[in-house]
Amino acid sequence: MTYNIEVAHPDPATSRSAYRAHAREWLRANLPSSMRADSVDYKTPSLNECRDWEEAMYRAGLAGMTWPKEYGGYGLTLREHLAVNKEIGALMMPESVGSVGKELAGPIIMAVGTEEQKQEFLPKILAMKNYWCQGFSEPEAGSDLVRLRTRAVEENGNWRINGQKIWTSGAMKADYCLLLTRTGTVADKHKGLLMFAVPMNTHGIRVVPIKSIDGKESFAEVFFDDVVVPDSARLGKPDEGWSAAIRVLSIERATNRMYRPWRFEAELKMLVAAFKSDPELAKLLEDGYYQRRIGQIATEIDGLKGLIEQAVDQMAGGAPIGARGSLNKLFWSETHQAFATFAYEMVSQIKPTASAEALRAKKHFTTAYLFARAESIYAGVSEVQLDIIAQRILNLPKDL
Amino acid sequence: MTYNIEVAHPDPATSRSAYRAHAREWLRANLPSSMRADSVDYKTPSLNECRDWEEAMYRAGLAGMTWPKEYGGYGLTLREHLAVNKEIGALMMPESVGSVGKELAGPIIMAVGTEEQKQEFLPKILAMKNYWCQGFSEPEAGSDLVRLRTRAVEENGNWRINGQKIWTSGAMKADYCLLLTRTGTVADKHKGLLMFAVPMNTHGIRVVPIKSIDGKESFAEVFFDDVVVPDSARLGKPDEGWSAAIRVLSIERATNRMYRPWRFEAELKMLVAAFKSDPELAKLLEDGYYQRRIGQIATEIDGLKGLIEQAVDQMAGGAPIGARGSLNKLFWSETHQAFATFAYEMVSQIKPTASAEALRAKKHFTTAYLFARAESIYAGVSEVQLDIIAQRILNLPKDL
Amino acid sequence: MSDDSLRPEDFAEAAGAAITDAEGKSFAEKTAVLAENGLFGVIVAEEQGGLGLDLSFGIPIVAVAGKLQLRYPLVEQMLVASALAGEDIGAAIVGGEKTAAIAWQGSLEEGYATHATFVADADYVLVASGEGAALLDRASGEVQEDPSLDPDYPQYTLKLEGAATVATLSAEAFAKLKFKAKVLYGAFAAGAGEGAMDRAASHMAGRVQFGRPLSAKQAVRHTMARMKLLTETSYAGLQRAIAQDEFGAARDVDTAFAGAIGNSCFIIEKAIHLHGGMGFTWELPLHCSLRDVRKIDAAFNTGGVVKSIGKAFIAAA
Amino acid sequence: MSDDSLRPEDFAEAAGAAITDAEGKSFAEKTAVLAENGLFGVIVAEEQGGLGLDLSFGIPIVAVAGKLQLRYPLVEQMLVASALAGEDIGAAIVGGEKTAAIAWQGSLEEGYATHATFVADADYVLVASGEGAALLDRASGEVQEDPSLDPDYPQYTLKLEGAATVATLSAEAFAKLKFKAKVLYGAFAAGAGEGAMDRAASHMAGRVQFGRPLSAKQAVRHTMARMKLLTETSYAGLQRAIAQDEFGAARDVDTAFAGAIGNSCFIIEKAIHLHGGMGFTWELPLHCSLRDVRKIDAAFNTGGVVKSIGKAFIAAA
């Protein structure tokens, strides 16, 4: 597949609509129907197909909008980032395969990396030359990093790393791991945490895929047995890397996947259109129950759009983002999970004689229902988000 | 109003249906339509009207079924109690005005009272000669009795009582207060709690009604200023009365108001019938949203019936009741509160030109919606019920 | 009043002071205080005697009224003043010489109108008529009150036979008024919810059980966090509804309105629950907010609005 | 087997041992083990080779299968054995010589049937036909699998052109079978939910965060308490549905069935959530229960059942 990447990038200053119009036009003209989940031609894209598509998006000015030009970005603002995300959301395109690099590793390297590291890593992330995976969670340490055990010990200017990570998404395809370790012992609690950019082909790394509920192997356990990396793989000083990561994570939680409500809306449209495409199924849409549920979901989608647009306005105005990423994540995961269950209930009644669109929707939303079980879990379980809101936004006393 | 109380009470041994059939027949024949909330003739009954009706029910064998004959009861079992409750529930009759006596004071006196106290109090409770109110809660002590402050000090064979109670329902009409005090100080925590049967006309008692959300004055604060009662007013020894009360409360939570799901069903019928009575409103019932919600509510009602019938079967089989009253209370209060909100939403659309039945329903369910706000609060807030289930039924470790 | 440096929060603060000042006063005195502070003319152009602000300023101002539990037809006054700006009656309303209520259901043609509040004290009542609306002399119609939801500030039904029309609104003007009504009532509801949330938070912080404040309990904290989430969502949704998208297209207000009303009911009901027995009394004023928001809910039939959002989505998909 | 002293729990315990024994075995071996322990004939009369128990015994037995995540058409075998008791095929099913699946939607007349599981291994498939049903030779029809919900135990669609009928059920017999199916599938779902709840409870008790087991957290404890409440409600509702009322009248099963399915989905989904990332993996078997209960849910269209309950209530009120 070749894409039209020889396209002029608009100057956002020309008009408020310029960047969104560009994104809309380019995406609609270029996204192959085989990569649109709402198309009857849909075929699960390969890693390379996803890679090529994402690289083309980047070349077309639709990724790296807010990154500095010297590292391959376009030096624009969150407003263009949002405008592009709205159009990304509106099309049922594949999830990004480079998101760990773009949303997590990149910003952290930007915050604490050396100039060499920035030059080395950042442009390749945007150009989809390198995939990253995230090595934070461990079997015994989720949100509670006090129990983190993976250890990095300095040896003759190198670091020897031993330990185990889990829930490492994309580890099978990753070129680098953004790895969190500790330099001391568990008794040090939150002290001595150190981050690395570890090449995944380093000797001693073993990746064991975890089959997830939707049948895919998108997560893995990663074992580090006497993995030795040079000091140049270190991101920041002990504690510095992780405290930067915490700042970055809190910003990222508010700014990543901004397309969510627009994608959510595209999914609801796909569901409804599938039912409209079949005369028998279309009758269901005359039932007040489905009308009202769809109305409720549309209400939630608009609420989520509001939260995200407000966050961009406030951040563009220089306001600290604080913990408000938790609001977006919580609202999205709860409403979307409920939507997935509702959509599943609808498609579970689709018969094999139904229209091709309906059968496509049945397959899509059955998987979506299963996958949505994880939405209240990953990127901070709902209870953690609620605790963050209670503590950092409402300033309620801490739970014991 | 006079009722036909010269009626033969059936022997439950004759047939499984005997008692329920008797209750059904008598209640339907005798309940005046002016006391039926689903009747267009409905008029809020006076205290005396309620009293007379409840006395007649008792005379007809429909109250005191499980109390011993020597104290005015009928010496029957929980099965007849349940059978009668099903028929009480099926008619939209007024809530009992003697329930504190019948459900709380009576059983506690039966458990710890002297023979004289039993003879003195119990028959009068059933015969509606005495009303009781409950004096447990205090402004600073709800579920947490450690902070209970009302104090009883022994003085020359009498007891001098000082303190304040709150949420005392029916205090304005009560003849006696089932009063919980402490003999020592707050430092004694759960020790030294002592119960009394205090005549409400004793010098030093002041009742201040609390206007509740539904505009009624069904609760009150009760102040005890140097109230002196004889030792004969004491119910059990220090600690004995309250530990009996805890046992009784746990049984009562499982056995009182067993009519709830059947009443709940009667309310749902009233709501639906009101809409059916008006051609314009009847159209709403063709909306799949209302059909499905009503189906869901009917499902919950049957689940609650199941929980209650199962509890009666198990208790009749001699099984300890444990904490299962919390299951019934929680399930009822949450599903009924949601129903009340749903019903309110329906009736809020009734226009002044609607049928008389619809206008009656509008009034009834508007008040019911407001009153239902209390259902998750009184008799143990939902969170307390959940904690009880977690701790006493699931044996999970205690929350801090 | 086109100074860009004035932020909505500043106006909200000033409005809050006026509303606090009006508290406990008679209807006429409240009218005087609120008029004096310019509140009826918030969204009326300066040349027509108003403050010349747009709806994005109206939202926080009305929200403060919800938060402070103002029981007065402020939104109705703002709406009618805005719809009749430039006419004498509009000016009289901005100035507080006249007051107007609005009956949200029924019509002049049907001969009755319902779901109006504050009718007894108002000079005028706005009622649908044809595709537009008619402002009626309140004294020319027969008024019945329905106190079942709120005995203090009941809902009213009006019999309109022989009612005298003093002004009319075109279909377009009435549609605009209804759009603004959903924005401002949504803001009032969001403010009412926020006020309930704040009350619950301070009650929970002060209430000790088993040695710790109730607000340290996870069940309480999570409920409070949900309240906060929904409050933020309501405000963000309302501000979004009145803003144009990147292409300059106007947005619909129904989802933001329905969201705000639903969120507010949830929050106030939960706040009552968290207050325990106290929440259930007449003294603690949470029930006032519940009644006020439920009156808006009934007037606009929020459930029906949600259904119509669904139908519109289905039609467009 | 009419000894009154034997309680349902005893049978459930024995069934549990047999099911545990069958775990990990092939379809044919499972069939042999379950047949040997009499499980296909639980609700078949003794004189027809069954255990002669009533449905109140069937509930805890099937619930154990749900709890232990038996992935085998036990309910289908019990139902067809009961419906064809006294016939050769019924006896063959009780004895485990033959096996039957059931397709819950479609019909012989429509030419296809859907929402069947375990079809690939079964000798027969029961399909609606006219007012009753027909038991078909599975090999005589064309079978398509739909693995989207469950790749291991997919849902099947059958094309029925030229399918060979080996036995038929009258309308009455099919109605009885469907009643029993809702009871037993409800019990299976309740058991699956209970199993998920138990797994979550032990996971939470063993998982320490910030120095305390997660099960000490109020949010966790309250979720667990709701699971327990709904589990009890499901069982109580099912037992109630099969018992006569005081007047000897039979009850409908739909509310108990819909309640049990809805409760079970809630419980399993929450149990997955409480397991965190682990709940989302293929290794932890919670997802098996979710798929199994969702297959029942889809086969009977629980949402449609709830709607029909509502319509019936409205018609009767």
C-alpha cells in the first residue's frame, strides 16, 4: 500500500478549521477500506500494514503535531493535536501500534533524556522505525511501586538488570523497552527508582506472550536475566526518571487518545448503521428501549467530548492539568464499557441470514465486548481513578 | 368505621392455603376504599382510623400470628406470618402505625422482660392500646453506639435519665419509648448499655418533631431532662437488654415487613393501571423502554419474594438467620428506590386533564419518590448492610 | 462591557453576592436586588440595557444561583428579557419592574399550560402558541397549583380561556429561547448539584464514625469522586454546546441539557443519602435543590429528550 | 431414590466429584463419566433409568457444573433425556450412549437453526418444529461455527435442508422442556457466578496492596457483598419459580431466569474487573464462564425476555 504523503501541511494560523479540514480530507482519501472496521471489506491488518499507515499519517502531518521540529515533530499546539484526533476518531481505523513510543517513551525521553538520546530515539518513534513497550508493572507491583523488585546494579559503567515485568503490551514486536527498575532493595520503597531504554534484542531478555480474553496476544511477561546495558541506556538519574515519568503520565492521561469520544461516536454509528442495513434488524431501532439507550450513550459521548475540549482549552491557556486526566479516563472507560455490553446485547441477536454489514458488526462488537472488560482495568483501574479524584481534586482525607 | 371481626380463624393444618385464603378474603372484604392508596376515593387516614383498622386486623387473626397465646398472640408460625403478609402487601393499605411495638418493643420485651412486663405490655401492643417509639439513635451516635450519650443513673431504686434521641419515628403519638441508655460514661464504649420502657407522659420528656422531605412529621427529636422512672421500667440488666436487642434486631430485619415485595408489586400494578386508565397515557406503555423497565422491576420483585420465602423456609427448618436480613433490606431498598424514581419519571408527565386514577397515581408516586430517598438510609444505610454482608456472610477482613 | 479581561468567574462572584443578598427576602425585594445587580439582563445587549454578555457567561452566573439555591424565576427573567430585548416589556423585565414566569408544556390553543413555577408572583406567563409563543398577562388566566412535588414553590397549571396576550414570539425567537433555556436550566441544575456535593463533602469531613471522618471511607470517597466527575462533565458539556466547532457550525444543546439534569439528580440524591437521616429532613436544604431540578426535569421531560436524541442519532447514522 | 433424608446438597456434592473427575477429558470420556454418575438422568423417573429427582435437586447439581466450569452439554443432555424418557433415545442419552445438543433459535421450517453449542460432538440436535420440536440426526445437517464469542466452544448455526428427524416433541412437551431449560440454565449461570465470586474473594484475600489485603478495601468488600446478594437472589428466585404457591398454582420461570442470567453476567464481569490484569487473561478461567453465560443469554435473548415480562405485567395489571 502506498499513500499520498506528498501533501502540503496547512498553517493553523490561516483558519480555525484548517488543520481539522486537512486531517479529515487526507484520512478519508487515504484510509483503505480493508482497514476500516466498519467496512464489509475489513481484514485484520498486519503489523506492517499498520506501520505503513501510521508512518504515512505522520508524513501527512497527522502525528507528532506537538513535538519540537528538531526531533521530527511539527512544533504545533494541543489544539491541532485535538483537531487531528477528532478526525482519527471519526474513522474506524486500527489502534496505533506505536502508541507506547509516541505517548509514553517519547515524552519521557523529551523530559529527562540527554540530547543524544533525544536525537537517537525521538525521530524514529514518529517515523515508525522503532516500536516501544512499557516495562513498569510487575506481578507483585501494580499501582503500588513500593513492591517493585526488578533491580539494576551498576557494574563497570554498565548496568546489570534482573527481574520480571508483566502486562507489557506489544513486547513481542518492540525494539525498545521503557524499563523501570530500582537500584537498591525493596526496603527503599519509592527511592532509587531508575528508568532505562533497553533494546529488546539484548541478551537475557525473554518474552512470554499472555493470551488475553479477546484471544489476542497483545500483552506479555518479560523476564530480565542478567541483562547488561551500557550507561547510555539510562534515562535520567535515579529517581529523576521516575518522577518525570509520573509528571508525564499525568499529562499523558489527559492528552493521549483524545480521539476516544469521536471513535466512540463512530462505533455507535457503525452499530446503528449495521442495524439499519437489514430490514428485520432495523425494526429493533423503533423500540423505545434502544432509542433511549442510544440517546443516553450519545449524551455521554458529548459529555466526554466536552471534558476533553475543556482540558485542551485549559492547557492551551497554561493551566496546570493536575489530576483531571483521571476524570476523562474514568468517564470514558465506564461509559464505553457499558456501551460495549449494550452493543453486544444488540448484535448477539443477529442471525446468519442478516446483511453483510450486520454480520461485520456482530463480529466487531462481540470482540469489543470482551476487550472492553479490560477498559476498567488498564491504565489505572477505576477504583484508583476514583481515589485520585477524591484525593487530588476533592482533597478528601486519604483512605487507609 | 366498624369491621367484621367476628370471623373464624382457620386452622393452618387444614390446608396449605387456609391462612392465606382467610387473609385474602378478610382484607379484601374489609379494607375501606378510602384507605386504599390506589383508589380514587383515597383520603389520608387519621391515626384513629389506622388504629381501628389494625386492631380489626388483629382481631381477625392477621397480626400477632407468631406471638404466644398467653400474651395475646395466636401461637402460629412464620409460615402463617408470611401468608398474611403476602395479602397485606397485595393491597395498598396504610403502613402500620403500631409497627415499633409489634416488630421491636414486643420481641425485645418477650426476650428480656419480666413476666409482669410481658403481661402488661404485649397484649396491648397487639390490641393497639399502646403505641411505641424507638429511642436508639442520637445526634452523634448512629450505627456507632460507642458514642451513645444518654445516661441513666440509679437513684434510690429509681433511674434518672438525661440525654437526647433523634430519628424517633412516631414519638408524637407514642405512649412508650423503647429507650437505650448507658449507665456509665462514653469511655465505657459498648459496656453498660441499658434499655427501658419509658412512658412518654413522664415529666421531663420533650418531643420536637422533624419535618421530613415528604412534608410529614414522622420523625422527632426527643429530649430527656431529668426524667425519673421506677426500676420496673427497666428491660433486663445492663448489657442484657441491648445484647438481646441486637439479636432481636437481626431476626426482625429478616422477618419484619415481609409484605414488601408483594406491596412493591401492588405499587407497580397501581402505576401501570393508572396509565392504562387514560388513552393518551396508555400509549406510553407501548414504548419498549417502559416495557423493559417494568419487566426488570418485575424480575427484581420476584427475586425479593424468593429471598423472603427462602428465609422463612430456612427459619422454619430451624436454621439460624444470621445476617441475611441485610440481604433483604439492601435488595429491597435499592430496587424500590430505583422503582420510585422510575415511577416518578412516569407520573411527572401526567397532565391535569388525565383520568382520576392517573392523577391519584401522580400524587402518590411523587410523594413516594421523595419518601424513597430515605429507604437507603433508615434501618441501616446501604453501606452498613454491605459491610455486614461482607463481614458476617462472606467473612472478608474488616475494613479499617 | 466588552472588556475581554473580565472572566466569567468574576461575574459569577458578583452574582453570588447579589443572590446571597436576596436570600430570605420577599419576591418583590428579591426582584429589586437582582435587577439592581443587572442579573436579568446578563444576556441582553448593552444598548438594550443589558450586560451584553454571551451564554458562556450566563452559565456560571446561573450555576451560582443553583448552588446558592436561589428560589426565584431568574432563568425565566433572563430568557424573557433576552427574547423581548428592545421592546418595552423586555426593558421592564431587565429593570425588575415586571416579572415573568414560563409554562413549558401545553399551549394557548390547547387552552391550558402546565409545568410553570413562580407563577403566583409573576406579572406575565410565557406560553407556547402556534409555532411561537405568547406572553400573557398572568392575571387574565386562572391558576391552579400542584404542590405534590414542592409545597413551597409549587408547579402551576394555567387555564388560558380568555387570557390576554401582551407580546408574542416568532417561531424562531421561541426556538432560540428554548435553546437558551436548556443551557441555563442545565447550568442551574449543575450548580445545584455542585452545591449538594460541597455540602456532602463538608458534612462527611465533619462526621466521625468509628474514630475517622466518614470522608475517609472509600465508599464515601468514591461516591464523592463520581459527583465531581459528573459535575465537571455537566459544565464542560454545556460550554461545549454553545461553542461552534472548528468549521463554525452550531451544536445542539439536548445532550448537554439531558446530561446536566441527569447528573444533577444523581448528585443531589446521593448527597441526601450521604447525609443519612439529616439529608431526609426539611431543615437541611438539599431537598429544595432536588425539587427544583426535578421541576426542570418534568417541565422538559428529560426522559423524552433522551429518547429524541436517540431517534435523531438513528436517523442520521 | 425417594429417600426423603437425602438433601440436594448431597447430590450436588456427588455431582461435583463426577464433574471434577471429568475435567480435562475428551468429550466421549466426559460423557462416560457423567453418565456413570447418573447425571443425565437426574430429572428422569427411576423406572425410566433416571434418579427420579425433581427440579429442586436439578438446580444445585447444575449449579455445581457452572461453578466448576464444566464445558459439556450437561443441561442439554438432562433436558432431552427428560423429554424423551421412556423412549429408546431417551434411555440412550441417560446411559451416555448418545448425546444431544439444542439449537435455541430458528426452526426446521425456516431451514436453519442457531444458538446451539457443543454441536460438533453431539449425535443429535433438537430444533423447534411447528409448535413442538424435532430431534435431528446431527450428521444429516450442515454445521457452521461462529467462534467470535468463544473460539473453544463456539456457537453453531445449522442448515437444515434434508435433515433427518429421529424423534419429535409435542408442543406441550417442548414447552415443558423450555421451562426446565430456563431453570437449569439459570442454575448453571448462578453457579458460574458463584464460582467467579469465590475466585475473586480468594484472589482479593491473597493480594496485598499498600500493606493490607485488597479484600479489606471497602470498594472491594461492597462489590463482593453485591455479588453475594445477587447470587442468593438467583438461587432463591429459581427455587421459588419451580415451587407452587399456597394455592397450588404453578409459577412462571421467566423472571427467575432473566434475573439469574443478568446477575451472573454482572458478577462474572465484576470478578474479572477485581482480578485486574489477571482477570483479562486466557489463563485465569473466568472468561470461560463469561462466554458460557453469554451464550445462554444470547440463545434465549434475555433482553427480549425482560421485555416480554414487562408486556405481560402491563397486560395483566
